[in-house]
Amino acid sequence: MKVKIHSSWQKYLQSEFDKPYFEQLTSFVRQEYATQTVYPPGKLIFNAFDLCPFDNVKVVLIGQDPYHEPGQAHGLCFSVNNGVAFPPSLNNIFKEIHDDIGHPIPESGDLTRWATQGVLLLNATLTVRAHQAGSHQRKGWEQFTDAVISTISKEKDNVVFILWGSFAQSKSALIDQSKHYILRSAHPSPLSAYRGFFGNHHFSLTNSYLKEHNKKEIEW
């Protein structure tokens, strides 16, 4: 099976694309797009991979599900299209960046600028039915994105993995902690941000680690 994804990822993930579960997942997703309103737009399902080629990955930020309201999701976790109001979690992310490293709150919630600097903005599930959070969970996406995390851990060195909330933190079992840097905290959701997300300094800590390993820091 040939999947439209940046060629740098193809050789590492082709074995996943050839597995029965992925063929079943593809059939399910095609059927959903044909009969339902699904986000993100089909051409942006693998946007995180297309904007951040494998060789460029320095940071992996793990989300759970795409946004499920119109105009928001464009294939990058926590990110929204330019001109779209910031969802509460993204608003809190920008607040923490401001408090941590002094950057002003940006006008756009489009995080493409992070992706092109080497931040893989990876949702565990890459598609969702409109207005139905979690509607495409347990269909095969998680098996695929777990394989992505494991492959990055195995094939690369000194990557920063940012895990916010218990769901993302459960992925730490896939990461070789002897050669990568894992940052954990509460989720930026308003339900939990005051229980350890605010003040986590993950943005400055990421840059300190990258600098230590002679990698260019992220302009958050």
C-alpha cells in the first residue's frame, strides 16, 4: 500500500502501511470521508509528517484527537488554522510560553512555524468525525502512531518528547529514556492547567536540551 506522506517517512513506516490493520483503517477512514463530515481535510491527514520530515525531528509533542469543530483542525496537534479563535488548551500553551520565555501571545494559532523547525505535532488519532470527540479512536490510528513514536525513539538520538496529561504520558513506555529527554506535566486544558501545566517551563527546558546537544533551538 502506498500512502501519501513525506518520502522521508516512507522507508521507516512502509512496514506499518503494509499490515492488515492499516488496510482496515484506510478502508474505515475512506468510508467516513465519503459519508460523514470528517476533520482535518483529507489532504491534511499527514500534515504533521509532511511539514516535519523524519530527519528534521527534534521534538515530539503528543496530542490525542484532532479538533472536531469546523475550520479548526489541519493535521497538527493543538494547532488551529490562521484566523480561528484559540481553543482553551492552545490559549494556555501560549500563556505558559509567555511566562516561561517572555514571547508575546501570537496573533495566529497556526503552529506550522513549530513544525517546520522540527517539532512533530503528533495526534495519537489522526482523524475525527465532526462534533464527535474521540469518534475515530480504537480504529487503528493509535497502533500506527505508537509505531511512529517507537521508530523515532529507535532510529534517532536526543529527541525531546513532550507529554502533557495522563494519555500522552502513557506513551513514555515506547521511548528509550537513556537517549531521549522526556518532559511530563499536567495537560494544558483548563481542567488541569493549574495542576502543574502552568510553570512547567517545558519550552525553555526543551531549548536548553537542544542547545546542549548542538541542535538549533526552537523559536516558540
